[in-house]
Amino acid sequence: MNPVEYHLKLTIRLWTGAAPSSYNSSSQLRDIWSVPGEAYEPIGIQKFMTLMYSDPLFKSCPAAQNITPNRFYTGGDLQTFDDLYQELLPCGAAGPATSITANIQAVADPMAATAAAKKPALGK
């Protein structure tokens, strides 16, 4: 799995809790969302974009940062997992994939991740 696929699947997992085995490349993003009581347009889209913009790989990637919400709405050009994956491919040069657990923790609690990184190793 390349870094873009990894980080996109991580973002989706954080967004909806959906495991990668529950969708494929042709899956509609609105179907992956399926969060009871919250409409995909605009709530799901806003939540996805917030997570994508804060992901360690995508936050510094112009291809990700230039994506606008209207592209996810009905009639937009980002409707499936593959549509979004293809759009984000240029982000692959930004760096390697890291531990999914570390990334989930960093997104969920950025202050704790920063503090842990500054903590000296045992015995030093």
C-alpha cells in the first residue's frame, strides 16, 4: 500500500469508522459516510475535509489543500474512493506511511503526540 492509499484509508477510518474491507475503489464516498442522523451534504463533507486537512501527509500537500467542498457534492468530480485517490496521488512524494496507531493518536490528540515526542528516552 502506498502512502496516499494508506493515509486516505486512515482518514476514512477516522471519519466514519469504516474499515477498508467495507468499501472498494468504486465505492461512493456518500455511501461510506452512512453516519445515522448526519447528512453527507454538508456535514459529512465538512468533517471529511477537516480530517483530511489535518492528516500528516495531506496537510502539507497542495493537491489535498486545493480540494474544495463543492467537488464532493452531487454532480462534483469527487464521488468515489478512486476519484479522491487519483486526485491525491501527487501527495505520495510527501513521505512514507507510518504506524496507523500513531497517526490515529496524533490526529485525535495532537498535544499528547507532541509531548510524547519531546519526552526523553528511559535511562537518559
